[in-house]
Amino acid sequence: MDIYEAIKERHSVRSYTNKRIPSDIILQLESEIKECNDESGLHIQLITDEPDAFNSFLAHYGKFSGVENYIALIGKKSDDLDKKIGYYGERIVIKAQQLGLNTCWVAMTFSKKKSKCIVNKGEKLLCVLSIGYGQTQGVAHKSKSMNQLCDFKGEMPEWFKKGMEYAMLAPTAMNQQKFLFSLDSGEIKVKTTGGFYSKIDLGIVIYHFEVGSGKKIWHID
Ligand SMILES: Cc1cc2nc3c(=O)[nH]c(=O)nc-3n(C[C@H](O)[C@H](O)[C@H](O)COP(=O)(O)O)c2cc1C
């Protein structure tokens, strides 16, 4: 499955079968995670065969079941940590989809305390991605219209439109889609319009826009 198909076919999945992730798939996931960590300085970790983090009241309340694998999204505390986690976390989500796996971003409905990950001094665990073979493939979210998600006057270039189409497919916390893209003297701009976890969402939508448009927005400072 190519990256474009993977973005179109990805939906949040909260119920998983007990099929274990084969070791060759684990290796490919680990290699993507390592590349992301090397590039970003983040400390993202894959935890397998560990049911405790999703064995809490909150997780069941959040309709999660059968979660035995997750990816802990961790990094050094900094002003741009949320955005970075969003960008690289989504890169891993899409890679997982290409490998035939299903995922869900989880900020609230899991137990941070029970998570078996290593959070070093000065680091923060922001959220996790549940990962495994879904009971279903999930369903497409309702989306705001393109007009509501970008500020654009005049003829929209095809690449910008493609970027927007892919950004609209991005997961956002509670499907809030509180982002706004614009093109200012040839420069792509994006900002959040508020809401919970909206800086993580911003990193996620930037990743989707880049894939759709073929333009680079993300720069490591
Ligand atoms: C930053 C972030 C945090 C999220 N936290 C949770 C969560 O705690 N519990 C949950 O069930 N879903 C959570 N989600 C999943 C969203 O509800 C889901 O992505 C959104 O409804 C859009 O649906 P889709 O992913 O199927 O496109 C989160 C998504 C994001 C991006």
C-alpha cells in the first residue's frame, strides 16, 4: 500500500484481535521509529505484549479493547514538543497502516502510570498510539469543509488543494479540526484556532499536508 492509499484508508481503530504482530513487521516499525528519533531527538518507544496500560476504567470507557501493543510518544520538554510529537507520531501511524496495522492516537483514555515505557529526567510522555490488527478498519470521520480549514482567495493551486485534501483526512483530538492553512506570498502557513491538544494536531496536519502537496513545511530548528 502506498503512502497516499494508507492516508485514505487510515481511521482510528479501538478494538483489536489477539493476532500478534510478526517479528518482521516489528523490525520495520522499529526501524521507522529509530529514523524518527534520530531525526527529531524524540524518545519514541514501541511496547509490545503489554495489556496493562489499556486495562483501566478510562480505557474501557474510551471503548478500547484488546490493546496489547502501543507506541509511547515521549520527548524532552520544550516549546515545540507537542508539534514535533504530532508530526513524527503521524509519520509512524501512516507507516503502520502501510504495514497492514491499525492504530489510534490516545491522549486521555489510557493509564500513563501503568505504561511500561522509559521516561527520562526532563522528558514527558504526551500520548500513545494503540497499535495492532483491528477488529474492523474503522470509519471515515466527518470533516469540516475545505473553506472552513483554509483562508484562501483566488485560484487555488492544484498542489495546495491536494495538501488540503490530505490534511482533512488527518486525525485530530475529538475530531475538532481546529487548524487553518493559508498561502502568504508563496509561503505555506498554518495555525491552530484553539482547542485541546491542538498543537499535537498541528504537527499531524502538517505531515498530511506535506504528503498531499509534495511541499516541505517542517523544519527542525
Ligand atoms: C492528539 C489526539 C488525541 C486523541 N486522544 C484520544 C483519546 O484519548 N481517546 C480516544 O478514544 N480517541 C482519541 N483520539 C482519536 C480521535 O478521536 C480521532 O482521531 C478523531 O475522532 C478522528 O477520527 P479518525 O482518526 O478515525 O479519522 C485522539 C486523536 C488525536 C489526534
